[in-house]
Amino acid sequence: MEKRREGRERGMLLDGVRDSMPVYVKELLAGGVAGGFAKTMVAPLERVKILFQVPEKQNFKASGCWDPLEKLQKQKGCWVFIGNGASVARIVPYAALHYMAYEQYRRWIILSFPDIRRGPVLDLIAGSFAGGTAVLFTYPLDLVRTKLAYQVVGSKKLHMKGIVHAEQAYKGILDCFSKTYREAGLRGLYRGGVMFSAPSLYGIFPYSGLKFYFYEEMKRHVPEEHKKDVTVKLACGSVAGVLGQTFTYPLDVVRRQMQVQRLSAANSVDVKGTMATLVSIAQTQGWKQLFSGLSINYLKVVPSVAIGFTGYDIMKSWLQVPARDDDLRKVVTNKRNGQPSSLHS
């Protein structure tokens, strides 16, 4: 009896905390949880994808995508999660900002232009700016994640064909931050990124926008009785991720190669600029290198985007976030009627 009462009190306390949260805080929380969970589920494929994108790891490519997983398994530590700490540390704030910014940009556009048509174009614009906003704040974490995932820890005891032996350059997230900053300052933390060469923004704007565009557009064609079906949401998210990634993948390859230039002994020439790097890759490595790792990226993107969108929708439902256009309809109607109104976000 006592335990039941304590359980009810805890439940009431949680409900009180949940109800007191502003809408934007709920969206931040929902996005962060969904992003972290989705990224962890695809950690092994993410690491192999990065090794495929960098030309020095050519011996990984000849054996397909499953053999590298077996080789990496024989290395020390939790092989599937090498670099995943940095990955999750980056994706939680990134996903939180990404989803929240998307909702906020969408609200701002509708409130600023009440007559704008609701539809995929609105989602494309809001999603694009949301992606750019999120990457501006979290790019250094993405750089650290790439460097940690790229380095292959060598061992004299390991003489497996296809494993490149190298000294461990970084011991962890903070060590990587510290060494990168000492080597090149703030510019080094944004190498291949938004402040100087901007492949991240060039890639994230269309990818993020297209991802939201396809996901929301597909959901609009789902019958009302199936809109809450988890399987349907997973399917919509999967297709959205695949289509968005296909159009923007070469820019992801450019970004990765620029990020790891300082780790690569072969890259003695410092290529500056996104387009110059793109052309250089096509000329020296072949245009196929721009799509290297795309097949395994599909295996990663399908579950990652699907789980991310589905997890976000589920978290929003649990946190009791109002339906996307409910408050907006009231505010827009009141603005047209000259009545004051506010959005609780």
C-alpha cells in the first residue's frame, strides 16, 4: 500500500515537472533523446563508413562492409563503440537543437507570413535553416568524433591483413579537443566546417531540408487511422533519410577528408576550399570516391533517420507537446481578428 502511494506521488511529481516545461524545452528533450538513441544503434556502421570515405583505408574497401566489422572486432576495447562517446556527445545537442529549431523556424515563418501555404516547401525551408543552426553550434564535436573514429589503434600483437597499424593520436574526447586547439586554434576546431570552407553547411542545408520535406510529405499521404502506427513512421523516416542522403553524400565525403587531413600522412598538400577539395578528389581519386561508402551509409541512414523521427514523435507524445498547428491556428486567427495572443513555447 505504501509503495503504491509512493509510486503515485512520484508519478504526480513527474507529471507536474512535465506540465511546467515550456514547449521548446520539451522539443529539445525529445530531440536529444531520439538522436542519442538512434546514433547508438548504428555506431558500428558509422565507424566503418568513415573508414570507407578516407582513401588511405583502401584495404577495407576490397572486402566489402562486413569483413571490416570482423577485423575491427579483434581490436582492443569495445570495438563497436570506438568514437561513439564523442558521437553521442555531439548528436544529443545537435538533434535537440535540430528538431527544436525546425519547430521554432516553422512557427516563426507561419506567424510572420500568415497566408503562407502549409506543405512540403515550408518543411524544406524550416528544416534547412534548422540544420544550419544546429551544425553551427555542434561542429567541433563532429570533428572530434571523426578523428576518434578514423584513428585505428595499432598493436604489435595484431598482424591481420587489412588492418593499418598506427599510433593512437588521441586518448579521448577532451584530449582530442586540446590537441586540435593547440595545433590550429579555433580554426582547427572548424576544419572542413562551417566557418572557413563550409562543406558542412553546403551539405546540411539540402540534406536536413530534404529529410524533413520527404518525411512530412509522406506522412501527409498516410490514412488517418495509421498515422500513429510506429511501423508507418519508421518506413517514412527510412525513405526520407535515403533520398536526402543520396543527393548530398559527395559533400559528406569532402567534409570527412578535410577533417582528417592532419591525421593522414598521405595528404601532404593542403587543399583549401570545398569546391577545390571536391575537384581534387574527383581528379586524383576518381569520381567514384565521392560515393565511397554510400552503400553502407544506406544501411546506417535507414535505421538512424527512421529511429530518430519515430523516437522524436513518441517522445513528443509522452511529453504531451501540442499538435504542431493547433496553437498556430489560434494565433494566426487572433492576429487576423486583431486580438492579442501568445504562443506558449
